[in-house]
Amino acid sequence: VLEHTFSVATLSLPRICEPGNTSVTAVNGRVPGPKVEAREGDTVVIHVINDSPYNVTVHWHGVFQRGTPWADGPAMVTQCPIRPGRRYTYRFTVAGQEGTLWWHAHSSYMRATVYGALVIRPRRGAVDYPFRKPDGEKTVLLGEWWNGDTVALESRSFSTGVPMPNADAYTINGMPGDLYHCPERTNRIAKFKVRRDKTYLLRIINAALNTAFFFKVAGHTFTVVAADASYMDPYETDVIVIAPGQTIDALMTTDASPGRYHMAISSYQSAIPFPPMPAGFNGNASTAVVEYVDAAATANAASPVLPVMPVPNDTDTAHGFYTSLKALDRPGRRTVPLTVDTRMLVTVGLGFSSCQPIQTQCNRSAPVVLANMNNVSFALPATVSMLEAHYRNTPDGVYTRDFPDQPPLVFDYTSRGLLGNTPLASTGSPSTKVKTLRYNATVEMVLQNTALVGLESHPMHLHGFNFFVVAQGFGNYDGVEDGAGKLNLVNPQERNKGAEVAVPTGGWAVIRFVANNPGMWAMHCHLDSHFGIGLAMVFEVESGPTAETAVPPPPPDLPQC
Ligand code: C2O
């Protein structure tokens, strides 16, 4: 049993490129928060004590939570938030998955500063990593930073209808790096000390709220060995593409000439630079330093070498990276279900509505942007969690079971247009609809990106299950079926539960999963700017025939609303 106490409290940290401090919410006084290091098979017990002035929950992003649905963490889906002054203990087992995952607050924009790594190493005495044992490892958390209290910024955005401002900086392990051309150029930069001719396992986590990144280290290449705590066929690359919520494990060999090298992240898609960047960075970027300790004395004088980053709209590089990952063939690996019980075609995208996000009020004079899946914009319930309503069999007034399997209209999803030019440009009031699945049903879901408002990728994240990405492409989904040779049913990547697929810009992805985990499981876009305005839905998975396949009673300390 691995036990930790997380105390959530307000912290004062220096702003980036602006004088003074800002108050943020943090766990155990640090951003990023503590690293949880487990071995496969361990039981993890985390006591969360909320000493902050805000409601909070913690989600163990990617953990199976088989049989422990009350520990998953999304506010109002599986639990009421932990109120100020209260506590809740999360208890779960990490089994059947190895690699890097992470944890984050799952209430409002708080995860901007409430997040940390969750490492699952192979079980003691078991076969070790299915790749050459690294000489060392480094945890690399990518984040976004606001010069303000994100919870306060978000509630202001909801009450005014004005979207959240963009982040003020990107960070690597909480620090902005040395590229920001502020009056007092920042020197808060993460340093990774390495020795020459060694192999390091980089555990890379994109904890940013709204930004997908390109990741490079000047003068070095990577071998990707896992994604979302699922082993991959080794894939060699000099650039890693990582969407919000995703994790990548990559080996890096320090075979360059001794010196200092910049590790850099730059935005994929967002090209609005906050503070001006040096030439070569066409968007926003952040840096860290990889420093060869053997050579530190001589190399310290020179400034680190910068990598050349892809341009922000380099969709070819992003798509090439995502589609190159294939599951590693190893004994005992899970395989994709070959038959399908439930088929769904679900559009994901943005639209307009006269309703206010989250609250079901439809009386605003100007339309606001709302996100939707199959034209349903999702609202969280207010008084009881969905899992509690499911467990007590009292869904009335909390959720309805009519989430549609198909979009209300079939049309050219790539015909980009604003306000009324396309059939689905307007969503109705936000509502709480679920798709009910039989225990063990096999589900195939086509996620079709719409481009009604703008071209954006949607990194879709599913709680409670693994899914397999069996196909992805651009344009309109063209109805590829089994046997058409287009679905990869042999070695598709399993983006391990808490699985994630970045639905390509103006494109689609086909995923499959087995509904073998009873409970209420959110599926949503991992861009908080989209989740907050309704790009979500929930699967209600019925219990199986035995006690072990039923939702257990809630723990006695489960928070009440
Ligand atoms: Cu990492 Cu529902 O989120």
C-alpha cells in the first residue's frame, strides 16, 4: 500500500513577465505537485485535505479504477467536490498498466496548478521494461501558466460570457524558461543534468489546459516506447507531439558532444505569441536545459543550443506522429474487440447558443460559443453526482438516457462556416445526457470533428476504459467498415484508459472499447476551454451479474454536495 497526503492550499508565486506575485492553488506547496511512484499491482491511498477556499476533486488520469468508480474524481460525475475544510481519501489499485500517467484537479480550471506525475513501474520481480533498461529517468511536466488565480478567472468568464484569457506562458516542470523577452528576462528554467553516453527514460506529461505541443531536445533523438501507460512498438523520432492529457515515455541517449542543449516545447495550432519569441519560434514556446554534467565547467559559459521547432500549423508532423504509434506485441497484451455491439457516430465541435455555459439559462442577448457532441452541449448536474444517482437508481432530475447514437443531421462536416451557415451551428440548452451500455458491450465510436467555428483538434479523453484507435483520417468519415482493410484490428495503439485520441483537425477517428467497468464514465475534450462549455458526455455502464461486477457502495467519507 502506497500512502500519500495531499494538502491543497493557496500559494503565492511570482508572475511571469509581470511584477509581483499571484495566488494559486497547489498541493503540498508546490507546482507541479508531488510525484506518486507506484509499481503495477500496488494499492494507492491518497488523503486529500482541502485547506483552500475552493471546491476541489482529484482525478487519476488514465488509471483503470476497475471496481473503484468512486475514486475516479471528476466533479459531479463520480463525486461531489471536497468543500473547503473537508477531506476525502482516494483508494484504488494500479493494475494491468505500466508507464507514465498523471493526476490533476477535476473541478474548474484548477488543474492549471493542481497536477503531478503518477509513475507505474513494473511489479517487483516481474519481467522488467520491455526495452533496454535506462540508466536514469526524468519526469517532464508540460504546463500552462496564468498570471492570476485560474478559478477566479474562470468564474468571471462564466458570469460574463467572455471566454477565459489565453495562458500567459508555457512551462516545463513549472518554470517558463529563458525565452520570454520580458523587461526582466526570466531565468527560472528547469535543468536536467545528464551524463554522457547514457540512456534516459523521459516521462513526458502534457498537463497544459488548452495547448498541444511539439517537443524537442536540440541535438538529440528519441525512441518512443509508451503512450498513456501503454507500451508501443519502439518509434524513432526527433520530435514528439503531445496533446493535453497525453503522456509519452521516450528513451533519449546522451550521445551528443558534451554541452548544454535546450529542451523546447512550442504550440501546435496556436500561433498567438504572448511575450515575443526569438526568431525560429513562430508561436509560443518554453524551454528547459539538458546539461551534460561531465562538461558543465567548460560548457556553462555558452548559451544552450536551440532546436528548430515545427511551425504551429504543421498538421503533417502531428498526424504523422500520432499515426506512427502502434501497440507493442508482448505476452498478455489486450487486443481490440473484433465484433461490435454498439455503433455510434458522434460529431465533436463548437457551435453557437444563446445559452450560458454550464448553467441552463437561455436568455442572453448575444449568442455564446458552446461546444457539443452530436449537437448536445453537456451540463454537469448541480445537486448530486451522476454516479450517486446511478447507484441509488434515482436519475430523475440528474440525467437522462437519451444521448444520441448519431448526429441529428448528416452533412459535410468540413464545410466551415459561421453562425447559421451550417446545419449544426446552433445548439440548444446544455443538458445532462448519458449513453447507457450493457456490461461488457463492445463499442465502436466514430468521432467526427466538425469545423463550424474553426479548425481545432479535440483530444478526446475517456474515463474508465482503454480504447483502441483503429483508424483516423481527414475530411468526412467515409464509412470504412471491417474488412474494408482500413481498420487496424491487429496492433492499434491502446491509449490506455484515460485513453486519449486527438481527433485530427477537420478529421475523424474510429475507436473501440469494451464496457467492462460498471459506473459513470466521462468522455470529454481535454481542452479545458472546450470541456467547460460542454464538449463532454457520460457513459452509464450497467452492472454485471456478480457482486464483483457491480458498483460497490460509496465510501463512508464520500463528499456530499
Ligand atoms: Cu484528465 Cu476528465 O480528465
